[in-house]
Amino acid sequence: MREFLEFVIKGLVSRPETVNIREVRRSGMLVYQVSVDEADMGKVIGKNGVTINAIRSLVQVGGARRGQRCAVEVNEAGGGRR
């Protein structure tokens, strides 16, 4: 799932070398913390959050097929979370 998420995010951004994805277990859920360059935040989030919500849906479905609960968080380069 992490490879899929990395492929999708890197395909969206202008600076794919800045993409960093961490896996964190929290409350029985696998959370993918994605950090991208500040200039690419809008591309990942999309208008009204449409892009990130679509990515989250795909990750949730992929995780469910493997029997895992998954979530995606987007972090700014400065450490803020969205």
C-alpha cells in the first residue's frame, strides 16, 4: 500500500524528491503520514480536498482488502498536519 501511495503522490507533485511517507500504528490503524514541499500541498489536497479524499478512499479500500484499517495524513514541510 505504501508503494502505491508513493507512486500516486510523486506523480502529482513538481518536486517528487521531497515526498516522504511514514507508516505509524495508531489505535489499531495504519496511518500513512505524507509530507511534501509547501509548493506542492495544493496539488496533493486538490480543490476542496477532492484529490486527497480520493487518495484516502483508495488507500482505505486497499487496506480493507488486506484486513487493515488505513488512513492518510498530509503534513506540511514545517510539521503542520491537514
